[in-house]
Amino acid sequence: MTINEIIGFACLLFWPLIPIFWFITHGLAVLGKRPPLLLPFLLTAFFYLPVAIFLIDNVSFLLSKGLIFPFALKAIGWLLFSLGILLHIWTLLLLGKRIIGIPEIQSDQSVGLVIKGPFKFLKHPTYLAHHMIFFAAWFITGFYAIFVIFLLDVIITRLFIVPMEERELKRRFGKRYESYTKKTVGF
């Protein structure tokens, strides 16, 4: 496999985990009762498995069409890809266990609102990191399927996941979260 195929395959295979997990996690939180700790993870595996099998079975078709970008765009892609990964790692370190939805499914009152690092300026830097990684992966690989993943990531995140997450954060942190949102950019 070439580096383009490896990046394309990784994007195809791992992207669906993000929306599947967040829909399940936030969906269960909306129901009001906190589910048993393992339930969101088990449901995610249950729904992800057929998606992963489909993607693996069709990877050669999904990565067969694309564009060949000039070197300058590929270089920009690598820069954005690297910055997206660094931003994602930074947010992971700041969020700790919150990144995997634990506050929605476990009543740990010691978990507070993160307002430092990139969160000082952006409400959702982790999602910005996703967008950067997938957009950059498209510049690097040129595969149309990766561009579709980028578009799906933006659409699903912005229309569904962010509103669900913001409702949960507002419920959990109240006026403190409302005050925080007035000082940050909505990305």
C-alpha cells in the first residue's frame, strides 16, 4: 500500500466511529438516565462493525477515484494534517477522559469545563482538528471518498453533534457555560 492508500484507508475506516459514538453517547444522555458505563461502547461496536466490514470490502473501489493535486497543495495538506493532529492531541490531553463521552454516561461531578489552551478561544477545537485532518487528507491523497468524509464530518458535526453537545454542556454547567460561549468563537 502507498502512503496515500494508508491515509485514505485509515480515514475511511476510523471516521465512522466518531459520529456513531457521539450519536449514541449524546442520544443516551438526552434520554435523561445515565446508562451503564459499557453500554455506549457496546452499542458503538455493534453499529460500527457492519460499517467497517462494508468499508473493508469496498476499499479498493472507494479509493480508486480522485484528483492528482500539485506539490504545493500536497505540501499544504501535510502541514494542515500535522497541525490537525497536534491540535487533536492537545485537546485530548486537556480533556482527558471527557473526550470519550464519560461525563454523559457517568455522574462524575469533579469533571469541570475546560477553558484553557485552544478552548480559551474556540468552543470546539477537537472538531476543528477533525475537519483539518480530513480536509488535509484529501489534499494529500486526492481521493474523492476522503473529500466526502470531510463534508460528512463537517455536516454531521455542525448540524447534529455540536448542538447535542452544547445542550448537554449548558445543562451541566449552566450560566458558566453560557458566559464561556460569549467569549469564544463557535468553531
